[in-house]
Amino acid sequence: YAFVSGAKEVIENKKELNKINLFPVPDGDTGTNLSRTLNMVVENVRADKSITKTLSLMSNAALQGAIGNSGIIFAQFINGLKVSVKSENRINVSSFVEIINNAVDYTYKAINEPVEGTILTVMNDWSKALGDVKRRTDDFEVLMSESLKTAQRSLASTKETLEVLKQANVVDSGALGFIFFLNGILNFIKTGEIKNVKSYNTVLSEQESEITQDEEINLRYCTEAYIEKLILNKDKLRAKLCLIGDSLIIAGDNEKMRIHIHTNQPDQFFNILNKYCNIIDQKVDDMLIQYNVKYNKLANIGLITDSIADLPQEYIDDNQIHVVPINLIIDGTKYLDKITINSDRFFELTDKAKEYPTSSQPSLKYVEDKLSFLADHYDSLIIITVSSNLSGTYDTIKKAAEKIDNSTKISIIDSKLDSGAQGLLVLEAAEKIKNGEKHNQIINYLEKIKENIYIYVSVDNFEYMVRGGRVSPLKGKLAKLFNLKPIISLDHKGNGIAFAKAFSKSSNNKKIKEIVKKHLKNSGIKRYSIVHGAGLDRAKNYKKIFTKLIGKEPDYIESISPVIALSAGKGSVAISVLTEER
């Protein structure tokens, strides 16, 4: 119950912690990460008569829910309590202090390069103070009250230890979170009650809340894995992972581990882990876009889509488009669409897979966390999802949006589209936001033009549709026998349809050319895109054909999402067009 009281005070002050988050990366999410980690324990653990069992449950919950640097450090601290406690049902001041000291030492060992002037320093100074105070008392209230004074002084010194904090005149965000936690524990010991505690008096001054920061983010992705059954020595794993990033933390024990790293190669990180353990869960946060939202925001309207919308990464970055990745499961390992796996890697793994890969929508909790962060930084949010008839992503995002408890306006558009067609709708939304148009005007416009967006996919072979269960093996054999080259599209309800068929690639190309020519004649074409599944040569040929026909180049050529590749398959190519209104 003391833990719950401490956790609630951290959660109460989530926004204050986010505001001063500058180290190790100023991405404004320390409060969110700590709250998520601690809330996982609060919601999933009930006290047992055995302190050993209670701490074991707390440790497992914390490791499972931990995110971010501070969150994983906190989870390792809780895990350290678990491995340090003896089997007795009661502990006194002396044994409590010993357990804390061991847990802090255990936490330091999890971190590849511990940095002083952070949460680690405050933890360490507090644990030393406990040792001093225990010589004078056997009362827990006195122990916590006196040691907290030392922890407060340690917190204040963090803005002198780290240059980035000194320049901004703020304390370390994670360290302040730990002070909130200790203060909540002390309040429970004093009162025996768990309540919503008012902000602690070390919270930001007026001046400190106006932080701006210019810093280059060289390692873009905050990458984490929750794993089990590691067969490699922990030090050897650490040596391998150090080569692809920094801020490495390996928390947990041999049963379960949470691994954190900052890297530009999240796919390589998971490729390494995949060889030596079972990956239960994975998370990747784009710190660059989080940083830009906080310090270089382009507009007051945030634009979000899912990873099925095929757009160039450069365009996504330039327009600060936030992407929710779809999950992809290959032989029991979960990947994040376009982040920890691309379409080329997908085809490589699929050719070797024992079972055909499947996809699933993002978790409700993940989407809720993402929307909560964005809602704190934008006046309103526009979310464009893949067709609800193709994926449950729309429903998941809708449920998550309903849980956002601030005044931010959120509009969700079921595009009834996918792939490059969905990308065109997102592109139009980004341009409207950039031009300064109002939220409702943009929504009305997008709902209107989505009816004018079409996609035509040239499928090269039926192998992927057969393996995925979308086409029967018999039909697949017949299609291969007759060299069938279908053209797949979407109807206006967002359902996949077989639009036309041909018996050679050249015939297929001609049919799609005639379809586009008809659009051009009937209404004109405002813009178009070309996407492909490991079929860049075909895509370039399409560019040549349709540039000549339409009179302008495509807005972009892009690889398809691995989730789209599940059915479109290798060698596929698609053109999406947005017709003019007449």
C-alpha cells in the first residue's frame, strides 16, 4: 500500500515530469513512462501475506509494463527488492535498509554506462542516508522523513551535475519522479491512507516550465524488448548490443528481462535478440518526432495514421505525421510494421517461416499512451486509419480516444482505403494543416475526397494469397497454370475486390493503363502514387508509363507495408489515384 501511495503521487504529477524531461533525450515522456510502469503494478498486484511473493508479483508487473529509461530503471529497482528480500513475513528498519541498499546496487549493475546527476544518484544518496538514520531510530516514519531530506538535496544537485540541466535550470525529471514516489510512501506511513496527493513543493517554478532546448538527436529510436529464456551470457549480449546504440539497460533476472537501448537500427536490435531468446513484447518510440512535437511543432493540429498508409519516411518526418505501427507475427515473434521489419525482410523471413505470418491491430494500451502524449501537446488531433473492413485498427483507436480525459478535440476518419491510397489521403490532410486550415474544414474535406481515391494492385503471383488463406490451394494452382495476373482494388465500403484479370504482365499493365485513362477522361487526376512489394523495376516502369499518360510524375514511389505484403506478395505493384472533382 505504501508503494501504491508513492505510485499515485508520480502519476498525479505526470505532466510536470514530462515538462522538464531533458535527459538522456528531451522527448517529453518521462512522466508518461514512469506512470505507465508504476500503474502496471498498481492495477495488477494485490498484497499477499508473504513479502517475497508480493515483491515477486510487483517485479513481474513492473518489468512487463516498463517503458523508457526511468521506467526500466524503476522496474529494475523493484526487481532488486525482490532478489534482495529474505523469506520472512515481516521486516524491521535494519533489514529494510539492507534490502534497499542491495536493490540500488542491483539497479546500477543493469545499466551499461551509469550517469550521475540522474535518478540513480538520488537513489544512491537516499540509500546511504537510510544507513545513517537507522543508527538513530527503529521507527519507519522517522527513517523515511529524515532520509527524504537527503534525497531532496540530492535532487537539487542534479541541475549542477549535468550541463543540460544546468543550462535549463531544472532538476532531472526521473530523479524528481523518484522524490514524488518517496513522498507518497511517507504520506501513507504517516496517515495510513491512500489519496490523491497535491503536487510536491519541488515542482517547477514559473520560469522552469518555459523550457526550450536545441539538441541534435543522433540515435532516433528508444527501443525496448521484454524477453524470456535468454540462452546467451548477459555480458556477451551486452557487448553485441553496445555496437548498435547507447543508453543500454538490461533489467530483470534469468526468468524475465526488459532491455532498453537508443539506436537507429531497431530492426537489427531485434534480429540479434531473436537468436538468443523468446521476445514476448517489443516497443519502439520515435524520439525525433517526440522532440519535434515538444520543441519544433509545425501546427496546433496533430496528424496521425497507421503504418498501412504507404508514404515516404522523409515526407512523414517533414510533416510531423505520427504513425501507429500494426503488429506482425512471424513464427511466434511479434514485429512492428515498418519499424522492426520492412517488406524486404518480411519476404526473406516468410520464405523460411514454418507458418504463414499474421497481423494484428496495435494494443489498446499502446494507442492510449500515444494519443495521451499527443493530446498534451496539440489543440486537436486528426486520425486517418486503414479501412475498418480490413483491420480492427479503427475500432482500437476509437476506444483509445474515448479514454483521453483532456479537452483536446479528436476526430477519427475511417479512410475505407489502404496502402498508397490511404497515403494520398494523409498527404492531403498534411497539406491542409500546413496551410493553416481549421480542424472541421479539414475533416469535411477529407470525408469528401476519400470517395475520389482509387487503388489498383497488380498481383504478380498467388503464392502469398494461398499461404495466407485468402485463396484456396486449388485456385492458386489454376491461377499459376494459366499465368493469371489479377488486378485487386477496394470498393467504396473499403472491402477488397477482384477488379479485373489478365493472363500476362503486359496485358495486366495495359488494363490498368486503360482504367487510369478512363479516370483521366471522366474527371482528371489531381495526384497519384506508386507502391511495390520488392518490385522496384516494375514500379519504375509504372512511373514511366503513367508520367507520359497523366502528364506529371507520381508524388512518390514507395515500398509497401509488410502487412500489405501479406496478401499482395512479392513483385506486386500498385497505382493509387486521387481524381479531380467535376
